[in-house]
Amino acid sequence: MKQRKLRINGHSHLLPYPEEIPDYMREKGIFWVDKDKKFMLQKGWKRPVTDSSFFLHEKLEWMERNKIDHAVVLNLSQLYGNGLRVEEMKRALRFQNDFNARIQHDNPSKFTCGFVVHPGFLRSACWEIERCVEEHGLRLLCLPTHYMDTIGTWRCIYDEENEPIFELANKYNLAVEIHPYDGEKFIKLENTSWRFHLIWMLAQCADAYHFLTLNGYQEKYPNMRTCFAHGSQLSQINLGRRIQGFDGRPDLFEGMQHPRKAVGHKNIFFDTLVHDTGGLELLIRNHGSAQVVMGLDDPYPLGEMESDKQSSYPGKILDLAMKHKILNQDEYDAIWYNNVLQWLFGDDEQEKQNLTNRILS
């Protein structure tokens, strides 16, 4: 009997219900959700909950309505822990990781969940990786593009000091998700007109991709597969400039890898969330469709959600890509399914089959 075509969303988010968040998270101003589920909050910050599918049961209904078989749940960007005291940071990240582990454990046919560490506290980060993999069975490491170190300096995730993290990711055959946030904390511009989400988050992804490839980590750690959120959209249009810069000023890149070596590399993936077919076409032209995974970024308003104003729905960009002959049917199906499995598990065919069996069950 022929297996039906499965649809896996490789970029999703989930909020805990208000009563699931420990009191200390609100008391310390770290993160909480109001009892009416209208806002997510931190000290001096709040953001509206724009869709009921931020929460588990509503998310499951949303997935069924939109024929999404499985979702990869990333950590919440608000819980990267930047600027927190070390003990507060550890408790906040452990809460996030234990919550995600429970979601995956209780709903194995519906969710694969990620876990997060703070690179500024390297030894603790390595311990947390070991705990999440060995105790919880989590296989997706979520990392920010940038983080604050212990003396308050902002660094790119691909600083060489963080190589012990990548060594563990390689040891455990982990998928890695790179996601931007906190730009307004180190880019000295007034936070107006949503500029940090619309412009600077894409620049943060491009910066991280720049240093991943210059350091050649995609080859140095062959069992680690990295996916960049939002298609790392500025990386695509910026590729020629990086190549010319490397060729024109080799003195600035001594000992580093040429940008061309990473183009289309089997260990580097990008999600589809670029919002238009022109952006998707450039992404596919640069790297090939095999390096692209479906990413809806639901249920955030910059995700691919139902929208009458935009005539949008989950999966629209791939449907348009088919209509405009940017993709064929096999490539379309692979972005929804096979490519996501390849990012999550690499060449571990047994784990791919295990997840497929859980979904079909």
C-alpha cells in the first residue's frame, strides 16, 4: 500500500498555558502569560497573543484543520536568557527545555521539540545539552544568532569559543536551529516600525551564516546539520558580495574557508519563510531545493498563517512556487517531508522511519 504524502512543519512555536509557568518566572520578570491568554510578558515588555494556536490543544486543532501531520517546535526566543543572572538564566532555560520535552513525550506523533542553551556559560551549556539528549531524548538544539557573554559583550554564535557546543552536537548527531532575536539590545537604533523583526533579524541570520561558513563548521562537524530561520534571506542576496569581499581582501580572511565552499552544502538548510516566490526562487537557485525545509513560523503574525488581508494560508508559498514552476511535484513533496527528516536525522534512516511510524500511528 502506497504511503500517503506527509506534511511536516519545520518551524513552529508553542506557549505554555499560564498555569504551567512557574511563579518565579513572573516574580523575577523573566516571562509569563496573563491569565486571559491575551499577552505574553516580560519585565517592561509585552506582546499580544495573536492566535489561539499558540497553545497546545488549539495548536493540535489548527494542525488538523490545515492538514499538517507533524510540527518541529522551537524554543521561545524570549527565553534565550540574555542579560539574566546566571541562576535565573539556568532556571528559565531548564523550564523551557523541560516543557518542550514533556510536549514531545506526551505527543510523539505530533511534535518534535527543540531545546536551548546559553553559550555565554559554556560549561553549563554543555551539561544541559547532555541532559536534554540523554535524559529527555531531544535531538534538536536551538541556538540564537547572537548572545551576551559574561562581561556584557555581544558575540556571534559561531565564535570559536563555542566549539565545545558544536563538538557535542556532532557527537550526538543533532539538528541545530539558528534563530535571531534581541537585536534591539545591541543594535543602537530606536525600536520603531518593527524594524528589528522586519530588517535586523534577517541581518542577524546573515551574520551567523557568514561565520558558520567562514569557519567551515559544516565540514568540521559532519554530524551536525544546521537550519537557518526565515530562509536566512539576506544571506541569499548577499552571497556575491561575500565572495567578492573574500577574493578582494584575502588578508582579512586568513585561515578561513571561501564562501563558495558552503553553497548547497548538505549540512546547511534554510526554511521557506521568505514571504515571496522571488525570495524562495533565489534561495533554491543558490542552494538547491534539497536544502530547503518547510517553515511556517506559526502562530506569529510574520508566520504563514490564515489571513484574508493577504489571501494567505499555511503552505501558500510552496503552492505558488508550484504554480510558477519554481518547483516540481517531487521537490514540493520533499520540502514538506523528506528534507525535514534529513535535517533532523541526517543519515540515520532508522530514526527517520521511527518518526514516520509515529506520525502514521
